[in-house]
Amino acid sequence: MSKPLLFTPLQVRDITLKNRIVVAPMHQYAAKQGFPTDWHLMNVGRFAVGGAGLVFVESTKVDRRGCGTVGDLGLWDDAFVPHFKRLSDFIKEHGSVSALQLGHSGRKARRFRPWEGGRPLEQEAAEAEGVDDWEAWELVAPTAVAAGNDPEPRALSRAEIQDLVKAWGKAAARAEAAGFDVLEIHGAHGYLIHQFLSPVANLRNDDYGGTEANRRRFAIEVTECVRANWPDHKPLFLRLSVEDDAGWGPDDSVTLSRIVKDLGVDVIDCSSGGMRGSPVVGTGPVGYGYQVPYAAKVREEAQMLSMAVGLIVHADQAEQILQNGEADLIALAREFLHNPNWALDAAQKLGLDDAYGLMPSAYRFWLEKRDEAVAELVPSTQQSGIGGAA
């Protein structure tokens, strides 16, 4: 049997992924004053142990004002570097490639955690969790335009925009110092870069607003500054809301993808939504792989690597996306929360020889020993019960 595409290596610049399975960035909202905690080590560590080729640490903010909640991670100061190095080292020690996403929430900052309601944060609640810089943690955006009934942000000055571009570059240099091998710029989901791209959120009348070319300027400058501070031999990704249902669409995303490809972006991470809610259903009802057409379009029309994400749940589904040439990488998020060993499960279901080779020795040894002892054993992920079908 030929090897499944899902488990073929992929080289991007000088970094080789052992398979095409990616753990997408997922906010945990568990940081303390921007610093990672043991929760983050546990969270990314179990995905690396579970066999994924590339493991992302969640969106990490390049500026204090960019924190979405009191629990957001930050990389706006050198003091954070050794704490992130602990995460990167652990991911790599267990056979995966370590990746970090850099972002800024803009006008979507300063909120309660999603399970606390996600509404705009109140000062008293913030200070109860140790926040001592409430006034400095202000909402900033391209324009003083609120999202829905949220508080109105302050429009960034031109000088502040330039400072933020530099902040992304400095954070990229810190990510390199922390040992990460892949970096992603978060330009999606209604956050700051996406706000600049959007004709709804960006009403500026200078060279950062108005025309589509001007609205792209901030994303392009951030990309240039990050690439200048990120080693040439390491891959750079960009996440886009390819369709946001609010004036930014797939053709706009293809145009931007072509531009940033020439600036050193290697992979477009193809998501959607965030400006008027999520998800966007322009490709049809929300269901398995509903965002895959965005990855296929960017891959074909921008002629660059794309990563598909969004309700990719099953092994055969992921394999078919690759076989169809719709994407080069398969990113899963919540399904990895459900099953952190998804890569192992997928390998077994797709008939990969030596599937246990994805696992660390301490796991591989005991799993192989069990298989030798019980020849007819079926894993719990492949059968509903002792006498049940899969």
C-alpha cells in the first residue's frame, strides 16, 4: 500500500515536517501577565507526543494593548523569551516542529474570556485578576469605529502604526531567540491586521485606508518587518479570513497572498469570518471541511502552499483533501482537544506501517506490547464498544 499523503514529509525552506498534520493555534486564556504557565506546556506537549508534524502555540500578542483577555500570551518584552523557549524545546524534543502565531486584537481587546461571556471587560473584574495597567490597556484600531455595541476604540496615529510594525518585527526576533521553527502572522478573525484590511473597520483617509491597496499596506509592512527579523531558512505563514462576509473576500485574499509570497510568506492559513461573527458560510452550510474551498482557491490562484482548517475531523477526509490537491497542510483544532492522539488514530485508520513510530518510546513500547498480547484488540477510537461497530 502506498503511503498516505497525510503522512508524507513536507519541506518548507529548511524545515521538514514529518507529516502534514498541524495543530492550529488555539487560545487557552491561561497566561499570567502575558507569561506561559504549566497549562500551556501540558497543552502543546500532549499534541507533540500525539504525533502531529507541526504544533502551534496560540496567538501571542506583540503589544500589551493587543491582549484580548487577561489570559492572553505576550511577547512584547525580552523577559518572555525563556518561558516560550520551554514550550518550543518541549515540542521539538518529542518529534514535532514548534510554531508560534503573533497577533494583536486591536478593537477586540480587553474582553472577558469566552466562557465568561466574551463581553467587554470591566475594570473591577480586570483588577481582581491582577491587572494594574487598565488605562494603558486601551482599545486601538485603524479608525475610531466600534464593533457592534462594543466600546469605541481610539484611532492609531501614523507614528503608532509604524511602532506596531516594528513591534511585530521585535516579537519575531524574540520568537527566533525562543527557538521556534515556524512563525505565523495572524491577519484574520477581526483582529488588528484584519481590521486594517476591512472596508468596514478601516475608514482612514490617509495612505493606510481608503483604497484596497492602502488597506493592505499595514499587512504588507508587518510582513516585511517580520521577514526581516525572522531567519531566511525558517518558514513564515500568514493566516487570513479568506472570506469575512463584510467586504473582504477570496479574490482580495488571493491578491494579498500573491504580494506577500514575493515578500517571503510561504504558506497561507485559510480561515474565515471574525468581522461580523464566525463562521462565514459562503461555501455552503457549516459542515465537514466547509472552509477547504478557500484553501483550494488560494493554492491554485496564488500558486503557493495553503493550509486548510475548519471541521476537518476524520482521517479519510483529511487524506482526500490532500489527494484532491486542495491544500498542502491539514490543520485541526478542536478535534485535537477531543483526541490529542488524533495523528496516531489517523495513521492506523489509513493503514500506515509502523503507526506507533509517531509516538515517544515510552508510549510506543507499551502500545506495541499490548498489540502483541491481544491480537484482536481494537482501539476505543475505532469501535463503539466490545461488540459494537466502528
